[in-house]
Amino acid sequence: MLRHLFLIGYDIASPARRRRALKAVKGHAIGGQKSLYECWLTSAELQHAMQALRSLIDPAVDRVVFVQLDPRATIEVLGKGVVPSDGEFFYHGG
């Protein structure tokens, strides 16, 4: 199962939809802050996350973005950010 690193971000107007989006994304997240999360996803998990978020947003006022990241890239941190620490194993669970 090949996983790729994605940044999933959202800007959702409704507090209720925003809570549902958080729940949908946090199950995959290895790190994040507010409405921007780093997620290691297989192709199937990516499709599932896209469908889950597509079904709960209002496309007229909400926005969700999926950005595939290069895991080899250098991470620059400003302020109180913490560099994610991925262990030898990756656990994905609900």
C-alpha cells in the first residue's frame, strides 16, 4: 500500500459543516493546525476523503484543497511550529 503525503486544507463557512470536515480529515492526519492537516494517504483513502468532504460542503461558499507534497522536501518552521516526527511505523485508525 503506497501512501503519499498530502496537505488538506479547508475554508468552510458553517460551524456544523466545519466540525464534520474536521472529523473527516483528522482520522487521517499526522499533524496540523486549525483547518490545515498533513495526511499520508493511499489512492483509495484520498478518493474516500475527497468524496466525504465533497458530500458535506456547500460548493457555493466553502472550499477544500488537496495538495500532494514531496516528503523529501526540507521543512521550514517559523514561530512555535513543530516539525512532524514520523516514527518507523505509521498507524492509521479511526
